[in-house]
Amino acid sequence: MATATGRGTPGRGVTYCIIGTGFSGTCALWHLVQRLTGPGRPPLPAPAPTIVTVERGPVSGPGYPYAEDNVQLAHRCNNEAGSMGLHGTDFVNWMAENTPRLLRECPEYIRETHPATEPAAWRPDAREFYPRALFGRYLGERFQEAVERARAHGITVRPYVRHEAVDGFTAADGFRVLLRDLDTGREATVTGVDRVLLSTGHWQPGAPGRLAGHDGYLAAPYPPDAVRAAVRDRARARGERPRVFVEGMGPSGIDAILTLCGEGEFTYTPDGHVAGYRPAAHHPPPEVVAGSRSGFFPPVRGPLPPYEPHHLTEENLAAIRRSHHGHLRLEPVLDLLDKELRLATGGAVGWADVTRPPYAGARDKLADDLRASATGDLVHAVVLKARRMRFYHQLAPADKAVYDRLFDTHVIRTAVPMPAANAEKLLALMDAGVLTTVRLGYGTPRTETGDDGTFRITYAPDGGAPVTLRADCVVRARGQDFALDHHPSPLVQNLLRRGEIVPHEEGGYATGGIALAPGGYRVLRRAGGALGPSPHLSSYGPPVRFWQNEKNYAGAFVEAARSVADDWTEAAANAGPGAAAVDGAGLVSSETGR
């Protein structure tokens, strides 16, 4: 029987289960295998560990955001290649090691990123933003390499693709995970699991009310083929050029716009810059209207300049905590951020300029970002450093609520860079009369269906008279909803019902996401009316609310994966000797505990 610390059951080896094998799950697998098999490691116990992986998609590694079927060529990574990877600059190293093969197998990925470079002269650029599908190929290959390495050392690895984890619970033999085969509908249970990682990625709630099932309402901008097909169907039904409203102007919104215009062609200057957009004659693009609370796209950013804060320091944050009973307060933190921005930019930019950029609209700001990015790079550096100080975690609960409602969008928009190539494409689409933008304001826009089947989006950008926009289709591309009770996964809902996970809450304010035990990535569970660290479950990444507010995406995954791997290898080191039980990590038909 598994002990309270999750050690392997005597008579069988320790068993791990990774649910979701996108970037976060693949990163965990890679680091776990390195810990178990790396040079200088103690010999594996006998029997050796077993690793079970569960993935809804047809292959492990890319996950949903980087799978070739869910993206198109123009969809770029949100981070520079040098900051991506399962460790260090591994993505860039992988491209360099496989250059001839990549030029042979997927030259379009290279041309998309380096349109003015001859293929024979291409070398991976750590500062470039490569297509997400190329990063997905990297993840898929690294996943398989980790599996092969584990098996070569006697570790059993059982990947289950096209399977969904639908339930889980603590049992006498450890943790049990109920799986459903998405192709056959058959269900079976993984038994005797010592450690489980919930790495299920971003989620979106279903369409609300009358919008659910509406053929013109797309709850997500992926996969792109489904978006284009829905818009074409609406165009045929109405017999005219459709108008599509894209709700969200962040990275997913940009992907949606490029998807909708993907059958046209961007033209380039000899040095590789976008010169214009040429619509496809047989499939002209729809009229695209993109909207967000601020009405601006993420800024264009170059490399981070070296900058050390003078005002927004740990010492000054500690002084605020001392003055407010151990909590940070939002107003003095934002005051420090304003002073830091003004110092860094010689007085040119303050916090008010970030929350309300001084431009007539999105086009003017995009053009200015492309013309002169030195000031923008400094703003990016300051806001990113502020975010990485993890001040959100220390805010009083009431201030967290204010930050989530009013300021999170500005920090995320400023901290997440946009490739210059995407800004050039957006400008070309605006100049071609294909794309316009609107500012929705900070109320809650209302989307309703009319009697004619079209949509009415009503919003009040400045808290004044409402404005109504008509659209034939709506593509939802705004940020993740962190309310766990809205999570569409049956696994999450069943874990909540059982108390195996709980929502993060402070002082009566539910920030959303899964609550973690202090000092690591173990989730909190409710047992006997009390909360405590789970002996089995860990999580990091998008299921955790604080992730978005405090952590750099790729680098934080690596940091968390290493921590989880350290925790899990301790379980392997303490596993009892003996032969693995036949059903120890196998699938056995079971309805137990449902």
C-alpha cells in the first residue's frame, strides 16, 4: 500500500502518471527520465519505475497549442526561440542539429520565418519567433527520445494517446485514474499510481446560453480549418461577404485573424519585410473586426535591454508589507512601477501610458512600435521584471480582485511580445481594408443572436452610451477563464467533487485555478474536513491561477518540471524491493470508485 509520502508499494516499483503531454507534460517527462537515468545517478531500484502518459490528441509531445492540425503556418510562438525549450537553448540546438532534415521535410517553416534567406544559408536564430508547428515537431521528437531512453534503462513507459482522463481518486493501493478511449468509448482504470501530474493546459468554458451549438459562434480560434469552414458556411448561407468579430487581440486573437485571412498572400520586400496583402480571388477574406478591452494588440518588442530596477525593489516591497500588516497593497506597488517606468524611459512613459496608450487606435501604435522600439523595449523590460517579482502573490485579497479585473490585462499585454512580422501583417491587413479594431472597455460585453441568425455585440468603451456591432460569426479568442467550476474537463470536475483538488481562495476571494501547497507543486486536497498537501497529485502551468500573473511561460515550465522531477525521484529511491505487480500500472477494466 502506498504510504502517506507516496512511496512505491513493496512488491512493485513506483508508478508515475502524466496527464496531458503538451509542453508542460513533455517537459516533466524529459526531466524525470534525466533524473532517473542520468550519469552519476544511483542505480534504479528493482523493479524499475513505470511511467504512464495520457494525451487526448493523436500524438504525444506537441499538445493542443503546437499540433500541426491545430495551427497554420503563420501561427508563431509567443517567445523567442532562445527562451523556448525543455532545457536551456535546446530548441535552437535541435534546429541546428537537424538543419538539413528540416530544410528537406518542412522548408515552409523556415521560409515563413526567414523569407529573405536562401535555404542553404539558413542558421537558427535564437531571437526569432518560429512557427508553433515547428516547435511542436521538436516537442514530439524529444518526447519519443525520452521514452526510448527510459526503456533502454529498463523503465516501463506506457503512452496512451487519444485517451482522456475522466476521474481519479485516492485508493488503498495509491491513486487510481479512470481513462476513456476517445475512439471506442471504452473505459479502464490505471491502478496503484504513486505520483500524478495534472498538466492539462489552457481551458475555455463552453459557449453560454443560446450561443451554445450556434454554427456561427466559435468558442476557440483552433483548429484553423474549423474556423475557416464555419465562416465559409455562413458566407454561402447569407450570399455576401461575412463580417467576423474576433473577441480578443492577444496572441490567440492574432492567430484567429491570420487564420481568417490565410487563403490570401502576403507580399514581401527584398529584405524580407511584409509589403502588402493580396486577397485570394476565389476565397476573398471576410471583413474582420477585432476587439479587446484596451483595443490594442501586444506591443512589438526587440531583445530585452539590460536594466536593474531602482524603485521597484525587494526592499521597497518589503517596506510596503511592513506598513500593511504583511500584505502588499496595489496602489503603492503601481506607484513604484510608474516611477520605474519614468526613470527607465527618461520620463517618456509612465504606468498610465501602459494602461491607456496615447494613440488614436491600434494601427497607430503598431506603426510606432515598428518605427522605434527602443523605448518600448525598456517598458517591456520593466514590466516583465515587475511581473517576475511575483508581487501578485503577496497582494491583499481585495487588491488581487482589483488587479485581476483592471490591471492583469495590461501587464500580460505588455509582457508578452509580438513578432515584428505579425505586426507587419496586421498593418498590411488594415491597409487592405480587411481588418479594423474596436475598444470594448472594461465592462462585460454582451453577445446575443438576432432573429436573422447574426450576432449583436454590445459594449460601452468609456462607460457611456452602449455601442452595438453586428457580425455574422464570432471567434472567442480572449484569455482563459480560471474559474474551476467552469472547467469543461470531467476529470477536473470529479477531482473537485471528491476534494482531491480545491480552488485557490484567499480571504473570501476566489482567484481561480488549482490551489497548491506552499513551497512546491503538490496540490491541496480536502480530507476529513481539513486541507493538506496531496500525497499523489501535482500541477503547474495553466491550471494554476498564479502562473499567468507571476511566471515566464517557457522558463517557468522548466523550473517547475525540475522541481517535480526531484520530488518524484525521491519516491523512486524509496520504493520497496520486489517484482512489479501484474496490474501495478496496467489498464484493468474497472468501475470501482466512480
